Amino acid sequence: MQTNVSSDTSSPAKRNRRAGKTLGVVSGIRGMIVSGQWRPGSQLPAWDALESRFGVARSTLTQAMNNLKRDGFIYSSSTRGTFVSERPPHLSRYAVAFRGRPGTPGWVRFWSALANEVPQHAGHPDYELAVFYDVAGSNPSEAHEALLQQVREDRFAGIVFVGYPPEISDELMNHPWLAKVAITRDPSRQDIPRVFPDRGSFVRRSLERVRAMGGRRLAVVTNGLPDFADYDRLAGEHGLELRPHFRVGASLSDPDSARHIVRLMLDRPAERRPDSLIITDDNLTESALAGAIDAGVSLPDDLRVLAHCNWPIGTRTSLPIVRLGFDARDVLRQAIDRVESQRHGRPIPDRDVAVPAVFESELPGPAAAEVSAGF
């Protein structure tokens, strides 16, 4: 006969009481640290004193201390005792919360570029970053609930929201002391500082470069956001002709549509087709370039192409195109700087920061090297 063996033979009620006592000790010690009564680097009272203070057994105190060590609030020295961490999470840990998840509808490459930069901050002397995906939506996700629970446990000093902040729960958004910043162009949440790619600078700089390359007849491939209005308004000022049928609106949910439309637009005599093409969204770059290849045009002799990208994970291509885009490292750094400023009570000079577009040649040395290597 087989016998089931359990390491804990106590009743469920007893286990629940013990768990409740453990949580009480964790909450009490954490509260002393968060309130500043026990400051970073300071030594905690001896364990005998803590047992007496909270009225618990050594086993309960041990479990509570292990939980606090796991969460980064305390550390132990075998010879000197137990101390408050030099960088407890409520002072140094920031969440980077994406409203979507990689590979799901609505996810864009700019968010991938940001997510790829988070590990580069590992080991930073002043802060730690933790990524949460799918922290939005009409129904609360597991990630949203996990983030909310950790905020309740004082395990974050700030949050960088990536996406549309109003979709986040009010409890999270209205937290009284949690530092917050959003990486989004949406201005509807006026109480949160924003950092976002400056699309206006992309429009202006792309037109300037196409004109400098000798372009005259311009085509634009975009996802149909305000880009059309900007290009219609500014193309003439840069000496470029943008005909109505050279404006290609493609859906991000069906990027192959750009391939078919670009092929049809270029499959005509040279004098009736554009000599320059601007692709304003890197999610459409491969498809639009495939359309140019299908049409049999030569780059850059027949068609000058300038494509949007997100550094330092630029779109891989061996075709001779000019790439202009946004440095995800700069955007993330600007966001973290604003979280840091809030946490330290420093004034934020620019509440909303529009990060300008940069050409590949303008990237810092290491970023340029990664792009050139095909990363």
C-alpha cells in the first residue's frame, strides 16, 4: 500500500494561521524600512528581539526574513547580523510595463526595441528594471494583477508605462507616491510626464534628405496615421511633388498590402512613377521593398528609398536605402531620468519630451556598430 508523505502534516487552519503571522512580520518589517525608520544600510534588531516584538516563533521569523531577502529589502551577514539593503526596491526598482505582449495584435517593433534595451541596464548602480507585458486591456490580465500586487507590497519606486496609460487601473495610476512616466504620443493623461518619438522631426528630416538626394516625385508609404497630412503640407516646401496616387496607406494587420500597392504604383513608365519613396513605419519596410523589387526598379538609380527604423535593431536589408528612426536607448533613458527626478524630488524641466529622429550615421559609436553588424 502506497502512503502519501507530506512535509507539513498540520491542519489547513494551522497552516493559514502561520502564513498570516509570516505576512504580518513581513509587513511590519517592510513598513519600518519604507517609512524610513530603518534606513538603507542600517542593522536590524537581533532576531530574539524581533521574535519578542512580533510575538512569533523562530520558524515564522525565519520564513519572513527569507521573503524579505528574496524581495530585496534586507540581506544577512553571517558574522555581523541582518541589514537593510543599500538599494531596497521601494527606492530603486522600476517596472517597464508594456500594454501589449510580443507577437500579439497591436505589438509594434518600437516596443521590441525598448524591450531589448531593458537587459542592458542590468547591474546599474542606482536602479533595477523589471519588465511586465500585457499590462492593459478591458479585462485585468495576470501581469496587471502581479504588478499591482507588487506595488501594494512597496516593491517598486516607479513605473515606465509603454503604450496607452489610461487603460491601466486607477489604483495603479493614482498611487500617491509611485513615480510614473509614459512612453506614448497620446496626450490624454496630462498628470503623467511623457517621452515619445518626435514624428514631426522624422517627417521634416526625411523630406530634407530625399530632396538632398535629388528626389523630385515623392511617394509615401504609411500606416495612415497623421503622416499623410504632414507630408501633404510640407512636401511642396521642400520642392517635392506628392501626387494623390503616390500616397500608400497600408494596414499594420496586413503589412503585405504595402507590397502589392507599391508594385502597382511603380509598374509604369519612369516619367509616371515616383523617383523617391519614404516608408514611415518599419513594420511595413520589408513589404514595401519587396513591392519595389517586384516592379523591377533599381535602387537607388530608379528609386531613392528612405525607411523608418528603430535603433539599434534596425531592419535587416542589403538594399541601398537610407534609414532614419528613433534610438530606443535614448527614449528609455529619458523616461528613466524622469522617474529618477520624481523619486528624488527634482524638478522636471520638460514635462513632455519629444525625442528627435536620427540617421544611422548620427548614432553613438556602439549603437552604429551594432546596426552595421545587422543587429
